[in-house]
Amino acid sequence: MARLLGKRPPARHVETIATEDTVEQLSSEFRLSKEKVQSILRGVGINLEGSNPASEMGLYREVIACKVGDRSRFTHSDTSYEEVLDEQLRSFDEIYVDTAPIIQEDWFLHFVTDAEPILKRRKKKLIILEKTLEELHGLKDNPEKDKEVRVRSTIRPDLIRQLARRGLVRIGDTGSTGIADDHLVSLFSQIGATKSLLLVTQDRGLSERIVRLAHQLEQHPKQEVKKPWFLRLLGRKKSDAEQYAHQMVACKLIEEGKLKRCYICPECNESYYDDLHACEGMVLCGRCYLDLKEQEAKQIAANQKKREAELKAEEERQKKLEEEERRLEREKLKQTVGQRVEMQKKRFIKRASLVLVVLLILAVVLIVLLL
């Protein structure tokens, strides 16, 4: 409307904070000197001058938290969430993290902070490929990416190295060329037959490839790693369901570092994200589920109508049979009455004939006597 009237649209208001206030607030939160705060920010290319956008305060906190190793502010507020996350992670032998979730806002910080006690207790590690670190290195100096992506690509390798020193992350050696996505799919196809795998990625296309690969592997028995003879002797025999248990799952991170699993609908062949459940990856989406329920309801209604029509037809047939039986009964009764009348007639004729004969004989006798 402003353009049509020849007026310039109003400038978008951006809330800002003075540099001195920004540094003082960060210094107070992390208990660091102002010089240290400014040095850390300058180290990743953030120069605080004049006033700064208030929306970037979260990014500044990420930078300092990654540099000093203080992730306490990223712990989940709900204490019961650790049990939920433990239920989701404990069944996987290896957990791989792709590039995108590492630099997606502060979600990776939330995820790794919440997962840390679980990984230690379960003796598991997050696996980050060298290819991922190479991609991060390429993003930090890429002018086509926005400021937040470049800054996060700069500080996340420091965080990953800290986590590796603490035994929470293992950097995987790819030993291959090309993009990380293709290598992950190839790697999962090789080790997915013997291990339960989780991939954390924001890439829907990669997630779909993993889900389809898992569906293919589910058609074949799970290959077990060869165990020593005494473990084979003492161990119980696995059921058929366990022998075919290929658990290969692709999830993405959302707000507060929570996991959402990628599923593919076998009806519409479209992918979607939902809560992480212990089930196959090919599951009906909500739309197809409702369509299926609607079709089932229509089929039930049609079957009900058909059944009602069959019952009505059966009732009509029974009525006709009953009417036919009553008609036959009436005819049978009519035939019985006629037969009785006929028999009576025959008896009367027979008796009348006998009487006439007797009368004739008597008449003949009387005539003879009179003569």
C-alpha cells in the first residue's frame, strides 16, 4: 500500500544494546573480565562497536560458552527430560551427528548438555566424522552464509574438541572423498547389519535415504558379531523378532535440542517428523491415517448397508416361505375336507345299494309267497 501511495515503508525497528552494557552483562553472567569477553568475541570475528542488535545476545553467549566450556545455561529446565532422552538413546550402539544440527542455532548445545550424563552412564559417544569438521571449516569463511552460520562454524570445532577430550565425542575417520552425506549412507549400509544406529541431521533428503536403507535391511536377518565360544554357550538364543531387529533411525534437532524422528508414509511416499518411537520408519502419516480411517468408516457403512439389505432380503424370503407354507396348509386342509365328503358319499351309496338289494330280495320273496 505504501508503494502504491508513493510513500516509503516505515523502517523496521531493531532493538539494540550499547556495547558497554553488552560486555558488562556477558561479563557478569560468565564471571569473566570485560577484556576477556571482548577478546573471545573478537577471536571469532565479532567486533562490538557502538550499539549491537539485542537479538545477537544469544549468539554471544554461545560463543563464550563454547570457548570456556560452560554449558550450564543450556541444561533442560524439566528434570524429567533426562529419563525421556535416556529412553531414546540407550538402544543405539552408535550415534552420528551431521553438520547442519551442529550449527542450527543453539540446539546442539542443548542436546549435548542433556545427553552428557546419559553418554557417560551408558558408555557411549557421539560420532562426528572428519568430513563434518571439514564442512564446518569451509563454512566459517564462506561469504554467502550469514553471520550466525559463520560464527557457529568457527566455534563449534572448539566445542567438539572439548567434548572429545572429555570422552563424549569420537571423531570418525572417513578415509574417503566426496560429500559427507554419501559417505554416511555408505557407512550405514555397511555397519547397519550388525549395529543399531542413530543419525542426527537436519537434512530431510539424507534422512529419507537412511529410512529407506533401514527398510531394505529389515527384510534380512541381522548379522551378529562373532562372540567367544563361552558367550555363545551361555547366551540365550535370540527370537526371530530380535534377529530381524535393524534399528536405523534418522532424527533432527528442534528447539531445546529435542529429537524428532523422520518417518516415511508408505501410502503417499512423503516424509514427516514426529516423536521418536521404537518402531519401523515406514509409518502412515496423519493425513493418510485419517484417509484410511475415513475409507474404513465408509467401508464399514457400506458393509452395514449391504448386511441390512441382505437381512431385509432374508426376511422377505422367510415371509414368502411362511406364506407358501400357510397356503399349502390351507390347500391341504381343503383337500382333506373334500376327501371326507367323497368318502361319506361312497359310504352312503354303498349302504343305499345294499339296502336296495335287500329290499329287492324281500320283494321277490313276497311275490313268490303270494303266488
